Amino acid sequence: MTTLALALRTRTFRSLRRHRNYRLFFAGQLVSLAGSWMQNVALAWLVIELSHSPLAIGALAFCRFLPYTILGLVTGTVVDRVQTRRLVMATQAAAMTVSALLAVMTLTGTASLPVVYVLAALGGIALAFDAPGRQALTFEMVGPSELPNAVALNSGLFNASRIVGPAIAGVLIAAVGTGVCFALNAVSFLAVLAALALMRTDELHPVARDASARIVSGLREALAFLRHEPRLRAVLVVVTIVSTVGFNFNVLVPLLASTTLHIGPQGFGLLSAAFGLGALAGALATASFHGASWRLFVCGGAGFGALVLVLALVDTAFLAGALLVGIGVCFTLFTANANALVQLASPDRLRGRMIGLYLFAFIGLAPLGGLLTGWLADLGGTELAFGVAGVVSLVTVGLASAYQSRTARAAAAVGSA
């Protein structure tokens, strides 16, 4: 048993042990992401305080992710052209500036819905370039053989921050208000900026860049590559539908806490932390596997849909928290495998563009998803919104599994002919 535990631990954290640059980046993100989750919780709660409207929360999601909808398909081409470390430093500095402005506006009492929406949109512009840049930088830090492990560890770190950040934010909002959360997040960006500055560029994995890539022709080349990869197409279609309809927890969890369960900001923080705890467990489990696989991707998506459907029927905080732990496990299993499958199937010169397509599938339609979820919650409460999310996720994963099985059988028949 001890030998098994040691083997799992060795396999789970191998990227951190072997790569100094990745250790630096991981440490910087450890601080910064906790601050980011504090801000996410504070931002949603601020909108609730200013509006008392489910549709206003949906509008916040719309503003945060609309820039990615507009820019998401072209940012991958930028990533394929420039040095990713410098790009990420620029986007992190821009996000820090947005957080500082939110802090000033909130602490001075000048925040209003229009101001919050504008700042959320500016943060979304930074995110549109930051997300593919960070994903491409991960590949450069660890190389192809350990990419699935690093992606899972990134997901684990991201979701561990869901535990710490929202829990702290819930306490701070109840005690001193939302402005302090924004201020602390602005300071936390210094950690990741320092980590990026201290990296040894000669230890980054070399990649072939396409400096001649143009926006339209570069995107056309990526789509042409995708046409010849049926499994990759299936992954992106499933991610697009499930994320658009099902991943709107930034809209639903604050509404679940405030209007369905009536447990206030501290309860909201704990529910968010419960999801993060499950997502962390799912990430560590994913990191212990030898590699990414279609089967793990499908299992994660099906489990996510089933548990979200059950959550629609729950009216007690304890059961909601327990289900959110399970949902978090499945969420990470689904997304980490999808991310790794896309990156590993992509050639170097197209990796930034393929990451861009994946991230567009993941969050590019989030503005529409946020508005849809807000409308469903306004129409039938969180029960209706969670119910629709669960059913759509299960049906989508089921159809994709049937399609993949049929494609595999057809390929086997051709091969044996």
C-alpha cells in the first residue's frame, strides 16, 4: 500500500519535480489564482447587491466573456507568432490594472452596474489573450511527454484556488465588503509576474513558430487541419455545447446561495469552495493517470451531467455542497482530458491556434450561456437552469460517444477490408 501511494505521488507531481520554470510558474499561480477566485466571488456578489436580479448576473457573465467570443478565434494566431512568456506577462499586468480599478471604484463608493460591466469586459479582453498564452507556455515549460500531467496539475491548482479564494472572499465580504477582495487580487498578480521574470528562457522547450501566420489564413489553416481529425472535432463540439449550457456556475452558484438556499455570502463562498474541493480531487486523480484519453473525457462529461441534474432537485445546503464536490471531480476530468487531447494532437506551428479553438469552445459562447442561464433562472429558478444543464450535457456526451463508436467501427472495417 505504501509503495502504491509513493508511486502515485511520484507520478502525480512529476512535472513539478523535473522543471524549474514550471515550479516557478506554479508557485506564482498559487498566489495569484486564489486572488482571482476572491475577485470572481466578490464581483458576482457586488452585482447582486447593486441589482438583486438574476438577469444582471447573466449580464455580468456576458460582459466578462463577450471579448473572448469576439477575439477567441484569432488570439491563437497571435500566440503562434510571438514569445508566449512576454505575452503572458503583458496580459497579467493588464488584469492587475483592472482589479486595481475595481478596488478603487468599490472602496470609494462609486461603483455602479455600468462601471462594473465595463471593467469586467476589459478583464475579458486580457483573458482572451492570456488563456491561450498560458496554455502554450505550459507546453514550452514541460514538453510533450509531460503535458497531460502539467495540464492536470494546472487544473488542480486552478481548482484548489476555488477552495481558498471563495472561502476567504465569503468571510471578507461579510466583514468588510467586496472592495478589499479586489485590492488583494490586484496585489496577488505580483507573484506570477515575478515568477515569469525569473524563468530561464534557455530551459523552455523549443517550438516551431509560424511568424508569417495571418489572422484569416491562419484560422483557415487550423480549420483545415481539424477537418481531417474526427475525434478532435468531436471533442470540440462536445466542449462547446456542454460548456455553453452547463458551465455557468458563476451565474448559478450565487443565485443558488442567495435565492434558493438563502444562506448569504458566507454560504456562497462555501458552496464555491465545495466545487473547488471536488475539482482539486479530480485534477490530482487525472494527474496520476499515464495520459489523456477519450474514455476519461466521456466519463467526466457524463458524470457531470448526471450530478448537475440531481442538483436541480436539492433544496438543502449540505446536499448541494456534497453534489458540488462530485460535480467538481467530473468537471476537471472532462476539461483536463479535453485540453490535453487537443494539444497533443496539434503540430507545433498550429498549437496556439488549436488551443485558441479549444478555449473558444470552452468559453467563447459563455456570454450567450450566461444570458440563457440567467433567463432560465428568472423563469423557473435554479431548479430549471440546473435541470436543463444536466439534460443537455448527458444527451450531448451520449451522442458523441455513439458517433465515436460508429466512426471507430467504420475505420476498423476499412482496415480489415
